[in-house]
Amino acid sequence: MSDWFRGLRRPAAPVVAVVRLTGMIGDVGGYRQGLSLTRLAAVLDVAFKLRNLSAVAVVINSPGGSAVQSALIATRIRSLSLEHNVPVVAFVEDVAASGGYWLACAADEILAHEASIIGSIGVVASGFGFQALMERLGIERRLYTSGERKAQLDPFQPEQPEEVARLKTLLADMHETFNRMVRDRRGMRLKADDEALFTGEFWTGRRALELGLIDGFGELRSVMRARYGERVRLRVVGERRPMLQRMFNRPGTSLRIPVGPDGARGLADALVAAAEERALWGRFGL
């Protein structure tokens, strides 16, 4: 190919990789497909290695979940961004709350809608107590341990104040880790003190902008076209699922219809998981 002909070729269009982070966060196993580093590692690697890459857009719609998986995914995003010298922009859809906001903070810039739900910077633990029900049903609990605290917070035994105190200490440690991550990533952009921001409260996008939790409003396609030109190519990068899952399950949901010999048992597990997820989304009116 002559130099003259090369000169006639149009420059390659800029590329923006799009990674969707949708659903609960956590590698909980079974038929419940949460967001985890195990599932997303290969997706993120591919996204940051696309040719002519100008930016990576992470589209977030998550009510939260595992603090550890939130941290692992966010750390991997930051590491790849620095390694490839590529900026990351987070686009919040309905909600980026709790671990979902943790993921958003991995980006260099956070954009949302005025009605998006943002925040819930806190940690929660929940459970049930069944000891009264067992007594009414005449069920005897038999539990053997080799460590005096191995069975603490057992839902079939009465709650012990010292065990609750230990749990609250753990939650406080995790909360501080979350708070520190937000402070480190948002820095001087935060416009309120810790007492206002780190209570577990959540806000609309408009209020979140006033607090400095996000940087502005915007929709993926229009923002990227404004920044990189109308020729910009938005390349959606996602994990490949088995053919049966692609045929029988809707994309963007964390519930997968089980197939195989354990299908009945798996379906029951999946329905319970779906109920738990529905409750978590319901906290934010979604």
C-alpha cells in the first residue's frame, strides 16, 4: 500500500468500551448470579485491551451486596485504568447504592440521572431468630463445637449481647473501610462532612450532586459522542454464558433458570435468592 493511499484513509474511530455492572454484588454460588471479580475479571481485561480505546464506561445499576467483592472489583478497575492509562466513567442508571456506589467510586468521573438513587454508604447485617418457634414445635437443637465462639449468632439460639457487640465491631471496621475509599476517590469534590455522608442515607441524583457524591448528569451515548465525536464506537463487553442460559434466561437479571438433574432443588434455591434480591431492590423503591 502506497503512502499516498494511506493518506486517504480516515483515522480509526475512537472506541469506548462499555461494561454493565447490573444486579446484586457477591459470589454466592448456586443459581444466583451476582457480580463478582471471578465473573468480571476476564470481561474487564478485554474491555481495557480494545484497539483505539479512548475510555471505559461502566454502567451501574446495583443496590449493593458483598463489601469484599465490591472492593475487589473496584480495585481491579483502578488497576487496569492506571496500567493502560485509560479513563473510566461511571454512568448510574436506577441505583448505585452501598456496594453499587463503591463500584462507581472506582471511576474517575460519576454521572447519573437526576432521579437516580445514590449513596447508602454503610454496612448492614441481618438475620432471623428461630428459638421461640423451635420451642413451640418441640424441636431440640443439637450443636457441637471445638471453639467457644464457633457458634456465635446461631439463629436457633437466644441472642447474646456480647456476640452482638462483636458483630457491631466488625461492621464498624467494614464501614470505615468503605468511608476511607469514598474519601480517597472523591477527595475535595465532597461537599459535606462525614456525619452527613456516611450514615447509610441515600439520595436522588440531584441531591447527590450537591453533596459531591457525583460529578454531573449524563447519558452514555450523548456524553461520549460529545467528547469523542459522532464517529465514536461504543463496544459493549460482557461475559459469554452457556447456550442454554442464553436461550432461557433474560439478560440483566441475576436469577438463572436451572437445568439438569438437580433442577427442582436448584429452582427452589433460585426462587429464595430472587426473593432476597427483590427485597434489597425494594429498599430503594425499585
